[in-house]
Amino acid sequence: MKHLSGFFFRNDFENVLILFVASGLFLNFDIMRKRMVQDQIVARGISDQQVIDTMLKIPRHIFVQEAFAAQAYSDKALPIGEKQTISQPYIVALMTEKLALTGTERVLEIGTGSGYQTAILATLADRVYSAERIRPLALRARRCLDSLKLFNVQLRINDIAGSPIGWEEEAPFDAIIVTAGAPEVPAILTDQLARGGRLVIPVGADTGQQLITIIKNEDGELQREPSVECRFVPLIGKQGWQA
């Protein structure tokens, strides 16, 4: 007769329900995801219900390496290979909320990375254009997005040295999100932002940044709104840091 037993295991970040079955270790990702949203996102002031519902829906664990699956819903960034990371869940929620998406937008994402932020955007917007400079990450992200049937994402690999960031031929965009830290807000991106649109980007030193929201009004003027301190991998290229 096979026996099924369960107990709670506490790591540094959350309580995780772990069930041992005859075939090995089983993690209840649904419980972990609900706990993540409750303790890390809602408790910190994220109030956009569409963002909350989407964070409850998208399985974050499929976007991390298998070795880190048990930590996928932890309150921290995680390595995804190629010296890149998947952002902390709260930061993903905060940046998404600041875009104020309604479902009709064309969104540009700079830095596909794991594809998790891309999946959140694709669920909330009409179409997402995502650019990634590291080919293996882009290909893995594409597979994850396809597995969730998120076919409203157009993904481009920008792996040519010196190529400009953005997607000028598809501009203007209603919203732009940058998932890497830049020394300043790149003018090439504000030029690709539609009037009435929002750009969310971490700005500062390569060791730490502040999250900035740029709002372009109907006259084309830019309004700058600073937010939390954060730390992202550096934006590489002409408008960022040297590789």
C-alpha cells in the first residue's frame, strides 16, 4: 500500500505545502502562487485587480530553471542563466501596474528574459512586442509563451552588436517597459512612445536604480514620476552600459 503524507516546510521567504508521494517530491504551485500574491503583492499595496488576477493565473514556475522551481514564488529575483534573472514578483506587479493597461494597448518590452513579465503583459494588453539580445533566453521564453497559448507576442532577437534598442518600425507604442537598468532614460524609447503613453524603466547606476515612469502627454511633453529603489541587470548597448 502506498502512503501519502504532507507537512509544511518554511524557507526564508514563504510557507510551502510539500507532499511526498511514492514517485518523489510534489510542490503545490497553486497554493504557492496564491500565497505569493497575498503576501508579496496585495500586502504591499498593488491594487489593480486585473494585475492581481493575472499574477494569480500565470504559472511563474515554468519560467525558471527546474532546479529553482521550488523557489519560483519566493520574494526575490532568481537566476535564469546567461547572467540574467527573473524579477522579484512584487517588482513585476509594480511595473505592470504603473503601465495602467486597459487591454487595448500595443506594448513594447525591452528584455524578454525568462518571458514571465512578457506573459503578464500579453494577458493584459492587445499585443506585445518583446526584444531580447540573448538568443537562448528568447527561444526558451518563446516555448513557455506558446505553452500558455499567448500568441499575441511578437518576439525579436537583437543580438547584433551596436543595434539600437526598441522597435522603430512598429512604433509608436502605447506602453513601453524596460527590464534592465539604464544610466538614463533613452531618448530613442521616448521617441517611440505614443502620446498619452507610459514608459516604465529602472534608471541609475549599474549597481542600483530607481524605478521611473515617464508619461507623454497629448502635447508630446514628458512627465517623470520616480518610484521605488530597485536593482536590475544592466541594459547593454549604445543607450545603456558596455558589455
